[in-house]
Amino acid sequence: MQFPTPEILLSLGNIGLAAKMMVDPYLSGINKSRVRGQGQEFSQYRSYQPGDDLRWMDWKMYARSDRYYVRESEMDTSIRIRILIDASASMAYLEGGIRKIDYAKLLAAAMGYLAYRQGDALGLMVLHQDNWESLPVRNDARHLSRFFYQLEQLQTGGLFLSNRFFPQLRSGVPGKEMLLFITDLYQANNETLELLHSLAASKHEVIVFHLMGSRELDMNFGSAATLQDWETAERTDNIQDGDRAQAKENLAHYIGNIRKQLLEKGITYCQLKMDQPLNEGILEFLQQRQKSFI
């Protein structure tokens, strides 16, 4: 399957249309997330048996055939899905003509649209330093439009959400949900991991999509003699080749350590590079969603 690049999707200027372009090719190959039961979408009939609920008797079929039939349906096995997006300053990192936050918006739009098409209830949280924007968990067309609109308005800035807001944030995520967290995992202290661990401890299913640039991972910034911390804006001047090698090693160690800590807490970790098509993230979401019913 030829998958559109992030640059092509962004050029559309319509995140809802971009989501459909990413997701629609998958829908024909995905088994609908429904099981036989009694609901609103009737797939077949069977003969009435004593004890069947008369509410599901199809009287029109009786009028045509003079026989009693009960409607069998496809019963929802939908789940509650909430997408969390890190909107701190480091998510404005630009590489190859695309910012991390742009990639995050596209990924969130694709997963949100796919969740909607599969009957899942969808919500959104955008995390800023001193507050967060929230869209409640629902499933209807108007709600999906609001979801896309909120993604399009998303701006970055500041540090990651302060941990003093974590108790209030957790109280806004009732019951058990699948939480899809899109982030670059940069943090001033340990606040990102602290939030993820607390959400996992609340019995939510947490999946982390870790966005990184290929040049960022390799510390390959050409002849630049300055490195800047995207989260705090602190600069290090007169960078030498040895410094770059050490910085690359430090970053690899940092990522490996975070991944280990997440896995130990039962949190799924998926690293995505900004120069890769978004289907990697979409497939990871589909696989994890399927596991939730096993």
C-alpha cells in the first residue's frame, strides 16, 4: 500500500481529510470490531425460540412469512479511547520540513478517525505547562468535527505539564480507558514518566508514541556549533565532534532507560521517526486495540 508522506498530508490544509486519506485504505481490510448480539444494526435472523426477548421479534418478517424470527445483530465491543498530546516547546522541533507537533496532529487525527469508524468513544487532552485542553469521550459525527478542529488549533510552548496538576488530570479520566500518549519524552525533571506511571497504576491501558527526528537521534545537525535544549531553550555553544558523539550516546542511554521503565510498568512503547509514513503508528494502534479484546 502506497502511504502518503506527512508532507503531502499537511499540504492538504485539512486535517479531517488527511485522516480519511490515511485510514480509509485500511478499513476494507479490517474486520469490524463487533460480535454477534442484540443491538441496533441487524445482520441476520434466526427462528424464534422459547425464552427469546420479544423486543427483538421482527414482525415485518412474520407478516411476510407467517413465521416468527428474532433479529440477530452486531453488538458493540467499542472501547473508550483518549488521545493525549504533549504540547511543550520541544514538540516544535523542525526536521525535514515538518515539526513534531505536525506529525503528532496527523497521527492523532488518523487514530481518532479510525476509532470513530470502529464505534469507539473518543476523547482528547492537550497538555501545556500550566493547564490542559480537554475534549470529553464521545462518539458522534459532531464530536469528531470538534476533535479535528481542536487538533488544528493546537499550539506548542513552555515545559511539560506541572506535576501539581496530575491529581486533577487523573480525576478527569474516569473508568478504564485506552490512553494514546504522543510525546517526545523530553522533560525538565521526571514529570512525564511520573504522569505515565500514575495513569498505568490507575488500570488504564497506556500506549506511548515516542516522536523523534532521525537527525535528532544521530545528533547530525551539519556544521552547527550550538545545541539548544528544545524544552528549556538553554544553549550550548562551541560544540565539537566529540561533544556530539557523547550527546548521541547520552540520548540513546536516556531513551533506553525510559523505554525500560515504561515496559516495567506495563506501558506499551512505540518509537516513531518523523521521516517515516504514519502507518507505523496506525498499525501499532490497531494491534493494541485488538489485544484489548483478547
